[in-house]
Amino acid sequence: MCLGVPGKIVDVYEKNGLKMAKVDFGGVFREACLSYVSEATAGEYCIIHVGFAISLLSEKDAMETLELLKEMGTFEEELGTEAP
């Protein structure tokens, strides 16, 4: 399954001509491209799907979604942090 996962943008920078971000998924950090939400800034929450931020959302909505993913047992799977 491949879901969009909410995360908090902690840093925004340019890489190879693209607007990129360091995104925090509850302690798991990943890099994401911000080309589809170029207005995004550090401190905001966004939905990440296959390495791309596809939409912005509120902190409340992000926290609720993360909790649901954890309850479903898919959070670690989606972020690739499952134990071998």
C-alpha cells in the first residue's frame, strides 16, 4: 500500500534547482520535494506521497492522521522503518 503521510516541514532549501524540505514524521526524518506546494514554509504540515509534498494541512489534521496510521499498523511500513 502506498499512502500519503503527514509530516512537519522543519527545513526548506534548494537542491538541484528544486525546492526541497526536511520533513519530520514523528521523529523519522525524510527529504521531500516541495514543487507541488511551493508556498510551503518551515513549521507547516504537509502530506508526503512518494517523496513529494502534495498538499498542506493543519497540525490538528496531521496529528489525527498520524494516530490513525499508527493504529492501523501502517505508519512504519509507509516510512520504511519496519524492523527486519
